[in-house]
Amino acid sequence: MIAWVLDELLEGAFNFVNADSRHRSTLLARGAAAVSELSFTAASIERDPMTAPGEKTALFIDGANLYATAKSLGFDIDYKKLLREFQSRGYLLRAFYYTAVIEDQEYSSIRPLIDWLDYNGYSVVTKATKEFVDQTGRRKVKGNMDIELAVDAMEIAGHIDHMVLFSGDGDFRSLVEAVQRRGVRVTVISTIATQPPMVADELRRQADVFTDIVTLQSKIGREPSERVPREPRSPREERDPGQHTPQFLQRSSTPQRADAEVGAEDDEFDLE
């Protein structure tokens, strides 16, 4: 395409010099069309495949899966930067964040993150984990947010043009297909840079666009070395977390969760 445009321009320039005034207007029109085609081609090459002008977008973040993905790549997610990045790409209708929580813990390392997200533009969906005893007699905790995410996606599908799913879970393949049948483009964000890849092959194939999160690291991530040490919490902060921004959020918007966060790499983990 670009070669054709250049040929048109060169031929037009040569003919223009030798043409009479009657034909020069025709040559100018051909030249303008060639330049327009070149501009369109360049814009198509540079355009981000995840975005389209004027489309309404919703983010669906599988919190545990995204945490495990970023951890495997050696960086942390900065949720303030993530939100701003997608707000800059178009009309962001909603940003959902899903995670299971252990309610009977005296202090949960994920609670500051949930509180911060709730106050800063995210729609946070949580569910209490369930404790059970497996066949070997070991106590385990299970937390799965797939149903909640799927229900919200199907409800909002009629109001959006683009769904961005931060997860590599192959269980979402059927959901992606169902949303696509409603005319919604679906982008899946995970990674194939790890061994094994964090994204299931069937989910990657089903998506309209697959984006490796490695390509977004400079825009939505930060290095673990940038974490600010957590200070002890006062009794007042225990009583009223909504009035306090955790100290480690004052510099960065990404509170860190403990390695044993529910579902970080699976839907269940041992208590013993």
C-alpha cells in the first residue's frame, strides 16, 4: 500500500511538471488522494488494537489471577496508573475488581487494597471464603469469583462496546464467547512470558485481542523495590479505615497482599 502511494506521488510530480494547466487540477486531486491514503495507512499501523474511537469500555479484573501474573513477572500493579491508562484510551464505563476475602481474620493484608480501590474509582466485588476439610483431613479455604464476574459481564454487555478481561483463567472462555455474541469486542490481558504461560490457550484463542501484560508494564506497573514499608496501625485507624490512606499508598497506589492471598494461584489453599 505504501509503495503504491509513493509511486502515485512520484508519477504525479513528474506529470505535473509536463502537464498543461487543464490537466494539473486532475493530477493535484490524485496527489491529495494518495496523501490521504498514506495518512490512513500510517494511522492504522500506529493505532492501539485494544481501542477504537468512541467505544465504551468496561474492565473486569480477576484480582487473584492478576496478582499471581504480576508476581510471576517480578513487578507490582499500580492500580491508580492502570485506571488512568484505560481512562485515557476512551470512555471507561466501569472498572470491576473481584476478590475473595477471609472474614474471620483479625487483620487481612488485602483489606487496605480493597478499601483504597473502593474509594478511588473501582467497583469492588468481594465474597467471603468457605472453609472445608478435604479427604486427607486438612483444613482448606476456597474462594472463587468466576460466577460474580460472569454475571456482571453479561448484565453490562448491552451497554458497552469493549470488554477488557484481566485474567488467564480458561474457565472464562465460554463467557467471552457469550459476550462476543452480543457484539462486544473482548480483550484478554495476561501473559505467555512465563513457563508455563499464565493464560489458558483456549481463552487466548477465543479473545478478539490478546495483550501480553509485559507490554503494559511501563504503564501500569512498578518495581517491588518502590514499596513503602507499612507502619503500625493506630486504634483509630482500626475503627475507621475509610478515613485513612495506608502509609504505603501515599507514594504508590498499589498496596501489597500477602503471598497466601486467597486464590493467588488457585481457588483454594491450606490453613495448616
